[in-house]
Amino acid sequence: MSKTKKQKKSKANNVQKVLEQQQPEKSNTLIFGGILLAMSSIGLLIFVLSYKVFDLS
């Protein structure tokens, strides 16, 4: 009975280690994507506002 408990704990630890190793890669991708999306949306906002300002004058 103690062998099965040890095996379950070791499997859970192995899964946790694998998930911890993969997480920073996803996090970096999400950060890069978020920065790119924010920069493009700010650029589009500036373009639209400047077009409306110059169109009125």
C-alpha cells in the first residue's frame, strides 16, 4: 500500500515539474503578443485621431 502512495506522489511531482518548465515559455509568448497588440492599437488610435484633426482644419 505504501508503494502505491509513493508512486502517486512521484507522478504528481513529475507532472508539476513539467508544467513549471513549460509555463515561462507560454508567459513570454503572451507578454510579447500583448505588447505587440497594445503598440498596434495605440498606433491605429493615433492615426485615426490625427486624420480626423487634420481633416477638420
